[in-house]
Amino acid sequence: MGELVKIIAKSLVDNPEMVQVSEVEGSQSVIIELRVSPEDMGKVIGKQGRIAKAIRTVVKAAATKENKRVVVEIMQ
């Protein structure tokens, strides 16, 4: 899941080398933390959070195959 978030985020931002993704895995859920450079924060979040919501939707759809709950957090 983390690799999917990293690929999506790198395609959106101007500084792909600054994209960092870390996963915190529990028994039933996975928390994916996405960090990008401050200048690219708006590109990842989008207008009214639309891009962030789309990223979360894609990751949740991919996670249903593994019967896990995935939370994507965009960190500052």
C-alpha cells in the first residue's frame, strides 16, 4: 500500500525526491504517513481536499483485497 501512495504522490509533486512514505502496521489496520515538501502540500491535498480524498479512495479499494483497514495521513 505504501508503494502505491508513493507512486501517486511522486507523480503529483514538483520535488519527487522529497516524498517520504512510512507504514505503521497493526493487526487489522495500516496507517500510511505521507510527507512531501511544504511547497508541494497543496498539490497533494488539492482544492477542498479532492486529491487527498481520491488517494484515500484508491488505497482503500486496494486494501479491501487484504481485508485490512487503511488510513492515509498527510503529514506536515
